[in-house]
Amino acid sequence: MDTEAQPTERDRSSRPGPGAAEGRSRFALVSRITQWLPGGRISLVLLLCLVLLLLISTFVIRPFQIPSGSMENGLRIGDRVLVNRFAYRFGAEPQRGDVVVFDGTGYFGDGDYIKRVVGVGGDHVVCCDTKGRLEVNGRSVDESGFLYPGNSPSSVPFEVEVPAGTLFVLGDHRSVSSDSRDHLGSPGGGMIPVGDVLGRADWIIWPAGHATRLHRSDAYARVPAAEGAHG
């Protein structure tokens, strides 16, 4: 007679399945890491949060502190804004009226800057028309919704053609802003390569009393596309 013990239903159900071994392996790895780290699990959680914040800051959003009064009254010195780094990925490009942060190295000087886009590739930008307004592709633009009170669109006349792949940018506080107008004779002609744009300023997050969502100005909505432009 075969006397070998046969497994009962209880015996079979108590055996660990393949997933159990994998679960123990993962748990053991976490345990080893927490034993190695000073502070254990708390340090591990903080480290993971730091890595997540770094990834978000690098690829999704980035905080930026307003360094000057060139974008007043909308953006004041010391305001913190969130820059949407995804805004111009996957084929999207800056539009007239967007407030953008860009790397000005080699064009404006070392460092990052924040300005408003008033001209995109192919645009003909002139200041000023017979009523003292900015003109883009033959259409006068009413900038009173964001222009600093008492400022004119520009105290210096100019007329430019914006090369493809670049932007013409101005500060909202025109009388104190160093922008594309001031660099027309510099390398790049005061134009900002689209590739140097770090992102679009979408939110003011500090101070709390000034926190708000930033929207693209509709002042340029009626500006026609540049001649020869394809959309």
C-alpha cells in the first residue's frame, strides 16, 4: 500500500503562490533600504518626495520669481509664478499675448527673463500707428488691458519683421522694460529663438493675496496671420 502522504485541501491552500514570493522580495528590498538610510522609512519617504519634486520642476512646472518691474502691474517684483514647461511641447508654440519665460543668454544677457509675446515668426510689427498704438500685420492692437498705466506702447519707434522660429517680446511696463526693442542691434536682432523658451507663466502663486491664473491676452485675437504663414 502506498503510504506517501497526500496533500489535503488545507495543505494546498496554505502554500504561498508565486506572487507571495515576489511580495516578500519587494518588502525585503524596502527593508534593506530603510535599514541603510539614517532615519529609516521617514528618510525614504522624504527622498522619494524630493525626487518627485525634482522631476516635476524639470519636466512639468517650474517656479520663477519676478526680478524687476518690467511686467507691472500684472506681475510685481517678488511675485512667484508657476511656469508651465509642457505648454509648448508636442508641437505647440508660443502665441501672441502669452507671457513666457526664456533663457536670454546671448540675446538679452545671462539669465532667465519674463516678457509678453507680441510677434511670432513672419509677423510685421510696427510702433506706432497714427493713434500711437502697436500694429501687427497691419492690425492695430489695443494693449490698454495690460499696459502699465501712463505708458505708451513704445517711446522709441521701430519696425521689424520677425524671422521664422523666433519671437518679438515686450514688457508690460514699457518705460522700464529692457526687451526686444533695446536689442535690435544685438546678436539675434532682439528676437528670442522659440527653442530658448522655458515655458509659459500660467499662475501667480505668491503672495497669496495676489494669487491668480494668468490668461493669454485677447488683445491680439484679431491680428491676421503673417503673409505666407501656414497654420
